[in-house]
Amino acid sequence: MILSIESSCDDSSIAVTEIATKRLVYHKKISQESEHAVYGGVVPELASRLHAEALPRILEACRPWFDQLKAIAVTTEPGLSVTLIEGVTMAKALAIALKLPLIAVNHIKGHIYSLFIEKESALPLTVLMVSGGHTQVIEVESFDAMETVMRTGDDSFGESFDKCAKMMGLGYPGGPVIEALAERGDAMRYDFTVPLSRSPRLEFSYSGLKNAVRLAVEAGGESDYPDIAASFQRVATEHLLQKLRKYFKVHPPKRFAIVGGASANRHLRSEIETLLRPYGAELLTAELKYCSDNAAMIGRAAVEMYAAGQFTPLNVIDVAPKSQL
Ligand code: KG4
Ligand code: ZN
């Protein structure tokens, strides 16, 4: 079995995965959302302290499997440096105490393998990763051959939901709140401009839309919030769809997936389904509980790395907050 640790942002999570069957034997996550909500976003130093407190508590429940462990896996990149360090420190301590090798897992690869928790992988695959930290399209040939073909130049899709919610005083995380608010709103009331719609570049951008929402919030009142939320969600999604349409003209999708915290968004899911229909492409999504950050996906990715002998020595393993795929 592999014990995996995730602490790249505001979720403290540990999982135990059986290597041969990929079965998830144990999984626990303690989210810090309510602690960060008052600040309208994640406060890194606070997150770090909360991990230091939560991770040992979760680890205690994993003791029954300690003597069956073959490796310790941990998210080392990308993420917040002060929170990644909490997980890596625990992983190192366990590696020393239990005399086990370490597996350094990339968080983005983890999100991609959230599709295959307790399953065999289905590749090749085109992936749209939408979370608080990332908005990118990745061509996945194999675990070791992944290429980012489109990314955001500024804010991410999930982050733009968080910022809009903050402007309306709705707390953090903004995604679920904005989605719920949008359900009672008129999505056509505000004609926010779809970002980069005339640019041929395959790139995303959310900072302009965020500013347009800010002006609408400042000009309107609370009774306008549902319409603002619905219009924002429509345009934020339309931006993804426009760029994907452009990309699909040259690279028609065969198998497509949406991963990351914002892949829970129902409007996005249904629009992507419609977009894929003419191509007859299959749509993969992770189970809702594995869309946001969790250690189960890190453990699943680590199973691939264990099989390939991809271990990182104790004196070499380190955090790489800004690294990509
Ligand atoms: O993957 P994740 O848990 O953490 C990162 O790696 O960033 O993603 C969290 C992000 C937050 O920005 C949150 O607002 C967004 O995902 N999110 C959503 C929804 N649920 C979560 N965005 C839009 N619609 C949702 N239903
Ligand atoms: Zn994530």
C-alpha cells in the first residue's frame, strides 16, 4: 500500500491506496474553507498552521496500515510553499521512521488521475483542468507524456468565481455560491464581453471579465446579484468553449475530461457535453468528492510512479511551488 499526503492549498488530506488493485483503503480530508471564508481567500500562513494541526490527527487513523506500506507519496508541486512544506515534512518523517521510499507527486497530475481512482486509466485523453490555481488544457498521452497546450495568462476560472463572490461579500470558496446564485438569475441581463474572443491565440484570460463584474456590482444592488452571477457564469464558460472550439478544429477530441475543483460546475459540464456531441467524444469526470483537492488522487498517481520506480531520495525531495507539468 501507499500512504499519500496532500497539503498544497487549503485541504489537509491523507489516503491509503492498495498498489495491486488501486483500491482506496482509507481516505480523509479536512477542509479549511470555513477558516479562510472570512478573508475571502486562502491565507497561506493560516493554512500552514492548520495543516500542521490537522495532518497528524488524520495520520493517527492510518496506523493500522503502517506495516503494509511500501512507499510514502506527497504533493511537492505546484502549490503554496508554506503549505506544501507541511506535507513534505510529514512525508520525510514517515519515510525515516518506517524506512520507506518517497514519491514526489505533481498536483496537476494528481487531478488528472482523480479520473481513475479505483480504476484503470483510459488514455490518451484531452483534459480541461479548472481549479482555483489552474486553467489549462492538457494533452495526456501517458503518465509521463503530458503537454499543456493552452493556459491562462492571468486569473484562473475557479479564482474568478472566488473573486466575484468576494466582491458581493459572499465568502470563500466562491464557485458553489456563485453557481447557486446563478440558478435564480437571468444570464442574458448583463452582456459582459467574452474575453479574447477576437484573438486567434489559444490562451485564457479572466482578469477583464472580473473587472466588468466589479463595475456591475458597484453600479447595482444586492437584488442584481443573481443576474450578475448568472451572466458572469455564462460568459466565463463561453470563453472556455470558444477557445476549445478553436482548438478542436485542428485537434478533434476523441476522449475528453474536465478535472479540478471547478469541474463540479453543472453549467460548465452540460455545455462541455453539448460541445463534444458532434465529435462523438466520450466525457470523463471525477466523482464529485474527488474534484476538489484530495489525497486519494495523489495516491492514485503515486501507484503509477511506484510501478515505474519513480522515487525521490530523502535528501533531494523538496517543494516546487511554481512548477508546472
Ligand atoms: O481543485 P481545487 O479544490 O483547488 C485548487 O487546486 O485550486 O479547486 C478549488 C476551486 C475554487 O476556486 C472554487 O471556487 C472552485 O474550484 N469551484 C467551483 C465550483 N466548486 C468549486 N467553481 C465553479 N463552480 C463550482 N461549482
Ligand atoms: Zn487542486
